[in-house]
Amino acid sequence: MHDPTPDLASFAIALADELPGNWTSEHQTHAQYPDQFARAEHVWDMNLVAQAIAEHVLDQDAVLTRDDGTRLYVIARPRSGEEFLVGAIAPAGMPAEAFHTVREPDGISVPDDPAQAAADIATALLPRYDKALAQVRDNAARLAPTSPPDLVVITLSGRDFHVTKPDRADAAQILTDNGCVYDKDHDAFVLPGEDTAAQAQAIQRAAAQLVQLGIGISVRLPQAKPALDTAPVSAPTPAAASAARTR
């Protein structure tokens, strides 16, 4: 292992005190080479810090955490007794796709002077991190699944059409304008079938207008008639039919 000097633990504590905002420091030593990758694998860097992690045995590291969740990874710079390397740690909970096309906010080297190191981090590293984080969040928002479209179900029951009540008031108005009557007991709209030709035209017109609002239409046909050698099944009452649709 390389010489563990300078004192990383003390430097990290002092650096946390000098950085703007509220930061805490967590120092950790590594008994074996693979141990260093547990925290280092999320370092958001493709330059100095990543190279040091990949090419050198690091017997210790420190993670500084700000109260908003921002994290910095700190190590002694290999083959240098007077410098440290500081890199940002990628934000947790983001899909991998959100990082595509976003340039890493590569880390920097800082002197063994907590006040000067904090100034360098505040003017160089943190602004790059904030910019990259904003891009990642924007990408993640674009990747987020959109809400499922509103859907109404149109069911032919006997000679009447039953339409589930839409959540939107403008959609409910379309149904009313096309002759549907709200049935409070079943919480659904009903289009009576006294004039089947006019009824068919009205339901087609209503469906077309609902689609223009971005509302999906699902049509359920009546159940098939029973086979001749089976006993007929009584048609469900309107209350039973409505209950079945809500389960």
C-alpha cells in the first residue's frame, strides 16, 4: 500500500467545515484493494479521480455529504504528499439512461489547505456538478412514463348503451349533448335504445368527440348466446351488471 500520509481524515473534517453549506465527513480505511470500490464505483469522473481509483491501491477515502444529498469523494493524490483529489459522486435513484450525453463533472486536485481547497471546489467542481445534475434530472423527467390516458367503457346492455362516467367535466358534457342520461344509482351514463339508428349515430358521434379530447374508448359487446343444448342463463339485472363492471 502507498504511504497513507497526508492525514486524510483530518483534512476531510476541516474541508467539510470550510465548504459553503452544511457538510458532514465520513472517513473509511480499506484493508484490501477490492474494498476501495464499494464507494468509489459511483464517483462521477472520467479524469484524475477515475484514473487514481483504477490504477492505485487506496488505503482510505472520505465522503463529504451536504444536507441536500450532494456527495464528494476525497482521496490523497497518489505519489503526491501535498495534494488531494476531490470528485463528485453521482446522484442516487436516477435511471442509467438519464446520464446519457451528460458530461461528467470531473474532479479536481486541491492543496493540503482546507480553506483553499474549499474555495477551489466551490468555484470549479460544484458548479460543474450542479450543471450536470440539472441535465440528468431533465433527462429523467423526459424518461418518466406519462400518465395513462383517460378511458371510458361503452357496454351494450340489452338495447341500451351504458358508458362509464368520465372524470373530466368536458367529457361528461359530450355524453350529455349526445343524448346520454346520467344514472346516479349506477354512476354511469345510459343511452336508451328506443330508436336504434339514432342511438348508433349518437354513440359513434360521442366516441369520436371523446377521442379528440385524448380519451380512450373501450367497447364491450354483449355476452354470446348460450348453446342450444345448455340451459339459458337469465340476463343480469342492471344493478348486477353495473356491479360486475366495477370489480
